[in-house]
Amino acid sequence: MKQIKKIVFVIIAASTLLSCGNGDEKADGYGNFEATEITISAENNGKLIKFNIQEGQEIKKGLFVGFIDTITLSLNREQLLVSKQVIASKSKGVLSQITVLNSKLKIAKINKTRVENLIKDNAGTQKQLDDVTGEIDVIKQQIRSIEIQNAPVVNELKSIDVQLKQVADKINKSKIINPVSGTVLVKYAEPNEITAFGKPLYKIADLSTMQLRVYISETQLASIKIGQEVTVKIDVGENMKSYKGNIIWVASEAEFTPKIIQTKEERVALVYAVKIEVANDGGLKIGMPAEMWIQ
């Protein structure tokens, strides 16, 4: 009987020690990995002629990945260039008249200077000076009148130049250039589809560095700070794999614990969100659960 009591006591003691040990190994925070996802959209309307990317493909910033049909834009540009040539030819005759009048004005100004010098030497008359001054005024009025008549033509040429710049900008935006380096997460379009301005083409994210968002209680705030190194653990089969991470952000306001992480009883508690930056060796995925351990 005594032997049985001793065995029962040992079992209870061992169970107590094991339960205490398991409690000591609880992580300081739980959460999921995330990354900055960017949706790349079309900047022009038309048929998607070429679009060479695949989901899971890593692409560099500035890589040409496709283009939208620009035939209509090219024809529009050609039409504008022809219109500009026609209008410019009309303006050439007017501009030639202005050139002739400017030459006359230059000669008249020289004559005026000559008469003024003659008057200083008492070899010229005031009438001669008045005649030259009047001639200069008439030429200036003629130039001004022609410029006023030519103003609509000049404005029309300026308008065509602006339209040409707009067409060139649309043609340039028909080229699909990848804006950031990263991995293609989702592909929304295929070649030969009709796309439109603002329509999503693909989603990309830089997965070389991941962010783990975890939630901690108010009592844990004193034990963390931005830049602090922590340990991040993920499940790998039946074991845990560890990564080094750095805290890059701590929320300034509390929020209710997210439903996806905590039990119903714990969801009523107020917690603070924390972001941890972790270098990805290829084993970390968006949405993967992980633990934070404060060293």
C-alpha cells in the first residue's frame, strides 16, 4: 500500500513539473507574416499585345514586361503632324512679311540716328527727324497688325504641339515597365485581352524581407523598443525554425486582439501591434503564422 502511494505521488509531482515547464516556454507574441503588396495597373486603353510575366517570377525594377496596342495613337500623331505642316505653311507668308518690315525698321532707325547727328552739327532739320520718326511708327504699327492677324495661327500651332506631347505621353505609358523589384504574386491579365486605364494587370511584392505583425499586451511594452533584436520562430514539421528579426514599428494606440489569433476570451483584451522585419531565406510566406520571442 505504501509502495502504491509513493508511485502516485511521483506521478503527480512529475505532472506538476511538466505543466510548469510548458508554461515557461510560451512565446511573447503571435502573428502572421506580411509584405508590401503593389498592384500594377494599365495606364492606357487598348489591346494587350505582349505581357511576359508569370506568377512566382522574380522581376527587377525597370524591366519591360509588355505593351498595349498603340496603332490608333500613332495614326493620331501622324494626323497632327500633317495638320501642323499645313498651318505652318500658311504662317510662312505672314512671317516673311514681318521679316521684310523688320529690315525696313532697322534701316529707318539708322536714318534716324544719322539725322539726329546732322541736327547736332546744324546740318539737318527737325522736319527730317519728324519724317523718319513717323516712318518708324508706321512700320511698327504694320508689324503689330500682322502679328495680331497671325496670332490665331500661332496659337493653333501651340495647341497642336500640346496635343503631340499628350499623344507621346500616352504612347510611352502604353509600355508596361515594372516599377519595383519583387515577386509576381497574382497575374490578372493575359495577352490579347482588352484592357483599360486603371485596370489591374498584376500584383507584386518584395519578399526578400518580410514583416511579422504580432500583438503584445500593455505590460510587455516596457520590454521592447524600435531597433531591438528578437527571435522569430515558425513551424517546420514537428520542429521550430528560428530567424533573427528587428522591431521596426510599435503601434501608438491599443486595439482589440484580432480574432484570427486569440481565443474568444482573449479577444476582449486590448493589445498593441508590433512589426518585426525578418530577412527571408525563401521559407517565409505571406500569411504564415509565427511567434516572437524577446531575448
